[in-house]
Amino acid sequence: MRSFAALILIFMLPFSAAAQGAPTLMEQFGDWEAYRYDANGQTTCYILSKPKTLSPSNRNHGDVFFFLTTRPAENVTNEVSILVGYPFEPDSTVIVDVDGQEFSLFTKDDGAWVESTAEEQQLVAAMRAGRAMSVRGTSARGTNTSYSFSLSGVTAGSNRISNGCD
């Protein structure tokens, strides 16, 4: 499983009052925020966005975020992940649709990731060129959920974290 523990650590640190060296906001790019986190001599940078719409509207979705993460020391650039406020259905997939082009992500607990680096690069390229992005999945309770995300700022944000988080 790709970077599950790293994602959870990165996500939780900004919200932990006791966290030392918590991520710092580097810059806002439209609807995406860029953060930097330094720990144990390693730097991690990521951009995140929250959905513009959540469906069904009568459910508690918890916190929902779409991430692109860069870890220069591990030679990882723009790793795609989604974190939601509930567990996904076990062994299910999440579909990311960018302007009609669909990408399948595998799920684990409350997160989803792209299986292959090649498909991940295609998804990031589609996001950078795209106008609209939606995400749909199924909760462990069997509820079909969907989210729409703005792509405003994703290109500038991903450029920022792709260049070594400087």
C-alpha cells in the first residue's frame, strides 16, 4: 500500500495542537493550499483541496480532502490520494472523473490511491489541463457518495510542490 501511513501523518499533523514542526501553509493557489512539512531531515510538501459539493447532502461525510503529495527524498512527485471522513467499502474502488476521463483508485479504510505511477501521471496531467473533477465511491455502509472539486489553482500548486518544495 502506497504511502498510507505518510498520508495519515501529514493529514493529522496540522490539526494536532501538540504536534511539533506541524506543516506550514506555503501559499494559496485558487482552491488549493500548499503545505510543507519537515521532520527527521525529510521534507514533504502537498497541496490539498476540499470539495465544492458533497452528495448525498443528507449524510455526514466528515472531512474530505484531495491531495497531491511530493516527497523529494523518496523521489515521489504529485502522488494522488483522497481522504474522507468515513471508511470506504472494503476492496472497492473510487472513480475520479476529469472532464469525462475516468481513473480508478484503490481504497483502504478512509483513503484512496492510484495503483500505478503511469496512471497517476495521466490523472495529474488531466487535472492540470481539466476544467471539472468529480470523485465517487461507496462507503462501508453501502452509501454511494460523490464530490465535485475545483481545479482552479491545481497547476500552480502542483508546480510549486514539484520543484522541491522551495
